[in-house]
Amino acid sequence: MAGSPLPGEGEATMPRGAGTDRATEGRSWRQDVIWRIEAVAFAGFIGLMRLLGLERASALGGALLRTLGPVTGTHRTVTRNLRIAFPDMDAGAREALARDAWEQTGRSFAETAVMDQLTPASGRIEIVGAERLAAIRDSGRPVVFVSGHLANFEVMAACIMAAGVKCQITYRPTNNPYVDRQVRAARARYGVQLFAPKGGDGARELLAGLGRGESVALMNDQKFNEGPEVTFFDQPVNAAPGPTRLALRFGTVLQPVSVVRLPGVRFRFVVHDPIEVASTGDRPADIVRGVQAVTRFVEDRVREHPVDWFWVHKRWPDRVYAALDAPSAAGST
């Protein structure tokens, strides 16, 4: 469930380097030079984090974004999102939550470089509902894993793979193909081998994988300009129908999972009760109900641990932000 993991939509496994080859076709030499410089810098970052080790890398990433995040333009998105989600929260408390969330984001980013040290075998992950993962693995029946960008969401992919569940972990390839190659290599270090690029090709790969009995893992909490309109924190959002459509098509369940950050660079990974998607014959209505159930699941997890969510993306449609910025709304903050 990486970088959507869940992590990010022929053959189930994308041939290593194939994405890079396609992405670099027709590039200008200037663009190629910029990409290569960025890749060297990214490799340096990965190397530094691995040299520091897990705990120091996590602490450094957290400290940097706790300091720098609030002075970036993105901080306005974070505070607006918090106003939408928690309109009754005191402004000072929201600002403190925003800074804490920046720290969490920084920690998660730095930890991606050392994710091979954050697997169940490390002893840093408490797993709740491990028997459900074992049942999925042993049944041979695929499920559609769903979640949101919670805490270090790479932990979810690591736990699914460590349990021996064959699963298509979706991800969004970076614009820089050389960096993307490094990202995929980093994920391979902690067991993530199946990658399904998003888009038309990705959809076909997901369908093929499910047909072979492989599960899929999809994130369902980012802004989506199409799809059914459902409710998220008492506001309208458009949410991706893909997970529910896949569950209906293959007669399987939506399997929610979540992760919570604990003190000491530790995590709790939870495999929740599955969401049964009813097939009533009214397919559009069935899809809406499934999408709302997933969206409500994410909202419940965010309400439980708001500091863990990835507040930096614009989740709601523009009209919700416009209403927030209207004089009457602005005056109430």
C-alpha cells in the first residue's frame, strides 16, 4: 500500500526497470540531467537515513518537518483541512495538532529509507487480527484491502507481505524515473514485489491478479474528482469506486486495515472486520454503499488518531474550501 499503497492500480509483476525505460523515452537531455541530479540527491538521502539508523532517522525527519512544515504554503492546506474536520476545536489546539501531524509526516518520510527495519520480524509492530491475514492467505480467495494514509502507511504493506498474502500493492510512480527505480528497490527490501502502476494498464493488471487469486491493496482517502459523492466529516466528497467495484466483480470482501504510531518508533497494525458489499441488483446503489462504508472507516480511524493522518492533501472538493473561506465561516475561526 505504497504511495497510492493502498499503499497506489498482462503480468502481475512489473518487470524491474520497465517503467523507467518507458518514462525516459523521448526525454530531452536537459530533463534527463535534472532527473539524474535529483536521483543522486535522493540516493544520498536514502544513504544518510540508513547510516543514521531507524530511530535517529525517524527523529531527524520528524524534527525537520515539525520546523519547516508550518512555514510552507502547504501548511494552509493542513489548517484548512483541520477546520473542516474539527470545526469545534479551539484554534490553538488545531495549530498544535497541525505541528504534531507535520512531525508524524516527517518521521514517516524518513522511515521509508529503512523500512526493511520496520517489518513484523523487527519486533516493532504489534499485529491485531493476524488470524484474519492467515485465513486470507490460506483460503486462496482474494480480498480487496482498503485503508488510508495513516501513520507510516508503508507498515501496512510490509505486514500484508510478511503474512504471506499474495497481493498487488498499488503505487503512484514518481515523475522522475530514476528515483522511481530507487523507490521500487527500497520497497523490495521489505518484501513488496508486486507493483501495479495506476491507469488503464494498472486496472488490467489488477483484474488479472484478482483472477489468479491475488489480493489487491488500495488507498481510498485521496481527492477524487469523479465517482460517487459520499460524506466525509459531515462534508461531501467524491471517492474512488474502484475497490467496491472490484469486490463486487469478484464476489469478495473489502478488507479494511489500519496502522497507528506508538511511542519509540513502534506501530500497531490492525486487520479490522471485513466489509461485506451487498449485491442487490442495483449496482450503482451497491457501489455507493460500499464507497460510503470505506470512507466512514477512514473517518473513524482519523477521529481516533487525528495526528496520524496525512493532512497535507486537499481531500474535499473546491466548493467545501470556498465555503470555509466565506466571510461568515472565516469569522467563526
